[in-house]
Amino acid sequence: MPYVKTKDKIYLTHTEVSVELEGKGVGSKLVKAAQEDIEKRGMKPVPMCPFVAGYIKSHPEWRKLVLKGINKKFLESLPASGGRLSLPTGRQARGKP
């Protein structure tokens, strides 16, 4: 999971798993592990990736870490779709059928 780290924030920029692992909860486990590590370090996540933002939106226990203001508004603006975002993944995201 790529990220950009500053003094007290970690910008989570992208989440991707291999095509074979899509839909098996691997992305969610990856985001959860990242959130746990960020919390342990006393930092704040900045969810730039829609998957990360959707995960945080559907797991309110992690909202306590997210910076107040624009990031909260971003999370609240996401569509509620059963805790998942309807985003192209894997081959679809790369423009392949």
C-alpha cells in the first residue's frame, strides 16, 4: 500500500491486490493493518484512496483517527453501498475486460 508520510500524518494514496485475491477481503485486511499501525504510531491517516476512505466509513471505530475537517467531509460524501464502493478493480481499473 503506497503512502506519503509527514511528521504526524500518513497519506494513504492507493490500495491494490492481485486479481486472484479480489473480493476475498484482502484489501480490507490490508487497510485494517495499516490503521492499527498508524494508531500505534500516534499518527493521523489521510485517506486519499477511495477504498481506504470507504473502509473507514464502513468501520466507524477507525474514524477517531482521521483528521477533522475536509477528510471527515470526504468520508461523509461517499455513497453508502453496503460498506463497499463500486469502483473498478484489477483488470477493469487497468482498462481490460
